[in-house]
Amino acid sequence: MSAAVDTAADTLQKALRINLEPRWYGTIAEIGAGQEVARWFFRAGGAAGTVAKSMSAYDMAVSDAVYGHSDRYVSRGRLEAMLDHELDLNVERLGPSRGDDTCFFAFADTVVARSYRGGNECHGWMGVRFQAHPGDEPSQIVLHVRMLDDEAGLQQEALGIVGVNLLHAAFFERYEPDRLVESLLDRLSTGRIEIDMVSFHGIEFRHVDNRLMALRLVQLGLSGVAMFGPDGDVLQPSEVLRKRPVLVERGSFRPPTVVNIDMLRCAQEKFEADPAVAGKPVLQLTELTMRNLLAGGSDVDRRDFLARADLLGACGMTTLISDYADYHRLAAYLAERTRERIGIVMGVPSLVDLFDEGTHAHLPGGLLESFGRLLKNDLKLFVYPMLDLTTSQVRRVGELSVGPELQPLFDYLAGRGSFVDLDNFREDFLPILSRDVLRRIAEGDDSWEPMVPPAVAEMVRRRGFFGHAREGA
């Protein structure tokens, strides 16, 4: 059996299973790529028992008349309006006659597929709002997809498959959120569809932490990046990054220390002095890589991850999870999503590591290719000094030596302004090391508290993070 036939059979089987389950009844509303999801249910047979209505509202005036005015038609706001309208309409019209034994749902997507001219970003929002039991409060799953096929027809096909997967997962796999997320790309590949945001809400998902689901997307390779804000809400990265100058600090943040915060403060002062940045709202990001989260094991310690996420949130940070161990891959990702300036904040040891030729052996052009990719588009590295504990000397970027063969390259990059010396640092912070803070927390040595922001200290004590005895326990 060919892959195409196998895909069709499996997706039809899912659609048929939904059609044959009498309790599900609702609307499928699609804007932007045809009736690709509804088509599977009609092909499977028995759709009259599932699909109360299917519709497309391609004309903006029609869409506005049905769902209200929107400045952006491919947006989460438009998707939410579609889900609100369609589910409410089903409950209002059909509730009195069949609400006692029917679970109403509304599925919607609003997407932009490849135009006949080509060159446009191909992405969209998709979601389902549903009653898990008759008369129940609705629950909801929303996701953002990027369609990666080169042809519009293939993009539409992939979108239809994801939609069927989402409905099937919501109805039959909602008790296992990890499996639910994994099933979204059943019979597809990450070369065809990327899912860079998924959000669960409602009574069925009251115990789901959306930050763990964001982590799961990256773990499974469904996306190279996921993002969440200080309040823990997951964010769609492209929307957050769009038209913003970006300053990102990579670290373990285990826990976040006053040094981490000072690095961003110092870098922002220098960053905003750039005429290309001045007066624009800078987006600060803290980045956790999968390599860091997997350090010491084959799987992520979820409690440890959530502790770090909570502490970064307490510091007001927007956090990025990425699968980009190489800095140049992170830089490329950011540059695809904003045309504004990008700065990466790092300490002296990280800069020295960038000049280790062994870490770039996987690139055909080695270290030179790595720096070429990293520093294009006038990206700058903002370098925080370090204290040499053996000599008590402060090492700053202008005094570094990276070996005789690489020193000319270092001097050239420094001379062109690729490295920014953060000379506005707090010298009393330099002796502070995260691993030392972590050790003192576990040992019950209270001298760690001034080494972290007050909000971090309070949360570590109150919630018993990193081996600290929980207050009141």
C-alpha cells in the first residue's frame, strides 16, 4: 500500500469513527484553504450524524458580518470569534431539542496557504471548542500551524489531516494530553507541518500545564521553538517577535541569579544606545535549550523545568524553549521573524566556547561558517565579564585570548563591533555562580538568598524548589 493510500485510509478511519459516535454534533468552519477538514468527514460517510453545518467565509465582508470585524483575519482573535459564534449558535438552536444526549462542538481554522504568486508565509490558526459531556462547560484546544509544503494543494491536504487529527484527539485522547499532542501529526511529517503553539483550556484540561505542552512540542520535534510569558500563558512566537528588537540570554537559570538579571540590564542599556533600536520596545527573552534541559538524562525532569519556568516568570521574563544548541540556528530563527536588531547576551566563558573549533565540526565550513551565519544582519554579542577565581582578575572581552591561530579572527570580529563589552556591570555580582547558589540551597545555607532576585528567593522558600525545605512544612 502506498504512503498516500495509507494516509487516506487512516485519516478516513478517524473521521469515520467520529461520524459513528452519535454524541458528537457540531460545526466545521474554515477560512483560507477550502473545506479541507469537512471534506474528510463527507468522504468517510455518515457525516449527517456529526456535521450540523460546514461553511467557508472567504470574503472579508461576509466574514465580518458573521464573526465581527477583525483587523487580522489569520489570527487567534479571529479563530476565537469563530469558535465562540459557532458553538453558541449550536447550543442555542439545537440545545432544547437534543442537548440532553448531545455533545456540541465547533471546529474552526483560519489560514493562508500558498498563493498563486508564491512567496507568502503559509500559516494559520486551528481549534476546537467542545462539550465533553452533554450540557457540560466547553473545553478548548487551539494551535498554530505553519505549512511547509511547496504546493498549495499539498498544504491544503496536510491542513485537512491535522484538523481530523485534532478532532479525533479532542474526542478520544483528551485524558492523555501528551499522547494527544503527539497524535496531531499522525500520518504527516515535520517536513510538512510545524506546530509551534498549542493551548488547552476549560474544564477537561484544568490540570494541564500549557508550559509542559509547549515543552512537548519541542521534545517531539513538532517545532524547533516554543514560548510562554511571565504569567505562564503559551505564546505564538512569530506574533511576539514581529517587528520587535530582540535581546536573548541563554542559560540554565537553575535558579535565575542577580547575575542573569544584571546581564540583561547591562545589555539593554547598550542595545538601546544603537540608533536602530532607540525608542523601540525591546523584547527580552530568556532561553532554555533542550540540550540544557536534558543534561544528565534521557528525558526532561518536568518538576525541575517547571521550577525554572516559575522562577523566570517571577522575574517577569518571557521564556523561549528551543532545540537550537548552535547559536547560529537561534539567530536564524529570530531573523526570520523580525527585521529589527537582534542581540545575544552571554558571559565571557560562552564567547570563548564559540571559538572551540570542535563544536563546529558538523558544519562544512566549520567555525568560519558558524560565525558567518551567527553575525549576519548586524547581530551583536553582548558579553558580560567574569571573575577568574584563581587570579581574582576580571576578564573582559577586550582582553581575551583565544589562541594564536584564531586570535586574528577574534580581533577582526571585535574590531567590526560584533562583540559589545558590558562595562556597566555590577562588580559585586561577579563571584556569584548558579551552581554555587544551587549547592547552598540544597545544604540549607541561607547565604544564597542575596544572590538571587527577591521574588526568586521568596518562591524557592515557599515552594521548596531545588531541595530547599518548604516553609511551613
